[in-house]
Amino acid sequence: MWYIYRMNTDSLSLDEIVQRGERFYTETVKEKVQEKIGQYVVIDVEVGQFRIGPDRLAVIEEARKDFGEKLFEFWAIFCFVIGGS
């Protein structure tokens, strides 16, 4: 599940942020965070870095402090169980 968290106007379009964010998450972040169910990932697609934490507002603030006021890709890490008894 992902969201775009709008900080300020940025040089990239929303479509570019989504495309880069999805690619970066899949290729770089997903394997590192798949065991962190219930946490949140904020990705700066311009610099290719991310922050992760259990509190969505705190992790956004941490990313803003580290990367500045800009648009971020925001992912919530969940585990869906299909089927079962």
C-alpha cells in the first residue's frame, strides 16, 4: 500500500514520483523491510534514500528533516493472509 505525502512543490511530477518510488521500493527497499510489518517507509525518490519507522508522522518528520521539504513516496508495510482455516 502506498501514498504520496505532499510536502512542497517539487521538480518531479506526481507520475514520476510514483514510478520512481515503486521501482525503488521493489528493487531496493522491499527486501530490507518485508519483516517490518506495521511500519512505514518514506522514500525520497530524487536521492534514492528512505526512512522507516513505526510511527507514520514521526517517520515523515524524520525524512523531512533529513531530505528537506519536498514530495515523498510513502508506503505502509502490511501482511495479507489469503485463505486459512
